[in-house]
Amino acid sequence: AMCCAAQLVGVCVSVASMDTAGRRSTALRSCLGVVLTLSLLAVSFMYKGDPLWDYVKVVALMLYLVAFGSGLSGVPWVINAEIYPLKLRS
């Protein structure tokens, strides 16, 4: 349930910012967030046995879902719908 909630937060951010900030900046911001959170997740797996890093893993995964949902999950759907001419879409 926490994973779905994190993804929902990211998608809500994407919906709110895609029209105002633009698709490109939304996707780039999302890519940066994905890279940072996956890097943090990779570093956290190097420290096994420490209970603090177990919490860091969970937080990094939740932040990854928010970062992915805030751009990389929604932007391709919007761009794909706009590529084709209007008479092919209907």
C-alpha cells in the first residue's frame, strides 16, 4: 500500500506540473530524481547488517517511486498520444 501511495503522489505531481513546467523539464527532473534515488539505494546495499541502512533502503525505494511517477511514467503516454495525426487517433 505504501508503494502505491508513493506512486500516486508522483503521478499527481506529474499531472500538476506537466502543463505548467512542460514535458521536457518534467521528464528531466524525473530522470534526475530516479538517478539520485537509485544511487542512494545502491549505496545502501553496500552496508549490510546496519539497521539504519535498512530504513534508508525503504525510503530510497519510496522516493524512487515518487521520482518515477512524477515524469517518466506519464510523459511517454502524453507524447505518444500527440505524435500521431488526429485522423489516426480516432
